[in-house]
Amino acid sequence: MQPTAYTDAAARIRDHVRRTPLVPAAPSPRKGDVAELWFKPECLQVSGSFKARGAFNSVLSLPEEVRSRGVVTASGGNFGAAIAYAGQQLGVPASVCVMTTSTELARQRIASYGAELHVVGAFWDLSWEAGRKLAEERGGALLHPFADEATIAGQGTIGLEILDDMPDVDTVVISIGGGGLIAGIAEAIKQRKPGTRIVGVEAAGCPTLFESRKAGQPVMLENVVTNVPILAARATAPINFEIIERCVDELVLVPEDEPVAAAEWMWKNTGLAVELGAATAAAAVLNGHIKLAAGEKTVVVLCGSGNDGLGIKA
């Protein structure tokens, strides 16, 4: 996308989302670590995650006559909550299909914002098919949580904020579900500062982009067995894959037993209650899956809030 897509998105959503800060990880979470580590806490974002950025940009980009008929989406939880919140704030009817593996907290958020909630499908693509049928029946706009230019541009505003706050950033670490977050951040940053290293992180039980990169094209995983359902997209989309191939320098896998421990570390040491998707990116750094040099300025994007790693029932 053109650089203006990201700056336009930033202007469009400015009055509806929070500009999250960069928070230093001090003292260092890794013994003897010489890198300079920072967190970008999108867990503090309205509706609970970075998804609010893409949701508002998507809804606000619709023509008024389309918006008035309502919006429909499918989600692991966070985009659904974001669409529900955007609909509430903008007076737009919203319907959300979530996976059967979605957390109770995510479902409660969606319902609390007044959206119509449908729980259907063990995997995201099955929820998406249900959402597509619902949109056809009702005539609402079907909004994709990651394979859409407006959504990607909205997520990319995180990259612009990182560069504004830390122009000399060396490395940015981002977890991957369907690929919309990392596609937006990576392209927005590379357009302005091409030398920045972008590292994508997946849970080992759902290596969607890792396998797609090996195959040279998007692939559909036959099955996934992961403790991080928010990242359980069995396939990415061509638009995301193309940007990721062009703008993401490395992809790493985190063992399934590590995100819970990382979420506990984040809570005890930073006071941030992050979902397991965010904890997956943190675990990649905390457990040394990403090599960091002396003085390397590194930002880990904490994509959303949650209690799924803390043993807390909603």
C-alpha cells in the first residue's frame, strides 16, 4: 500500500483509539541481557487490543449508506470485540461470529458492547464462513479481521507510533495469527525506516506463516493444536503473505508451554495482564528465541489484554 494509507488511517482513527506508550522493561527480564528492551502495550487499547485500530478504520472507511446496514465479522475474539465497540461508538449495528475456542472474557466484551454474538466453528475459517452467510442474509458489510487493506492500514498505525517515539529502533517483535497486525506494522515501518528488523512470532502448534514461507505461498494447515487460540488461524491470505514476504525479516516459533509462563512474568513484573497471543511475542524474547546484540533497541508489541495465561476465570 502507499505510505499515505497509513497516515490517512492514523488521522481517521485518532479520535477513537488510544495512542499507547512505549514502556521500558526495567530491570531487564533476561539475566545478563545487554539489549535495550521496550514494550508497546496495545493491551491498554480500547476494547482490549490493537484490533480497535483496524476496526475503526474499516468501519469509518465504509460509505455511509453501507455502514447504516450494519457490519458483520468473524473473530477469535479481539477483532469481534473491536468491531462491537466501534459499532457502539459509531451507532452501527454489529454481528460477530466467534470460534468455540474463544475465551469467555472475549465473549463478554462483545456482548457488553451491544453486538449480536454467534459462537460457531472450532477454527477461524469456519466462523468466517458463518459470518459470510449472515452478511448475505442481512445485507450487512462483511469486514475481514486481517485480509483487508483498511484493516491492515489501521494496524500499521502502531508502526508509525513506534517510529515517532523511537526513531532509532532496531528490532520490532510481533506475534502472528492471520497476519494482519504484522503486515501493517512491518510495511508502515519499512516504508519509513527500511533497515529496521521485523521479527514475526508464531505458536509452534499453529505455524501458519512459517509453513507458508517454506512453501513460497499461503498454505492451509490441516489441523492446529495450540494453547494460544487467539493465534489459531489455519491460513493467511495472499495480501498478508505478500507484505510479510517483502517486509518481515525473520519468523520464529515459540514452544507451546512458554506463553503461559511469559504471561505470568508480564503480570508479576510489569502489572500488565496480557493475553496468550501477546505473551507469545514476549516469550520469544524472554526465552532467547530471538538473538539480540549489545545495545539493540527492541520493541515487543503486546497485542492484547487477557487473563487466559493467569489462571483467572472471567
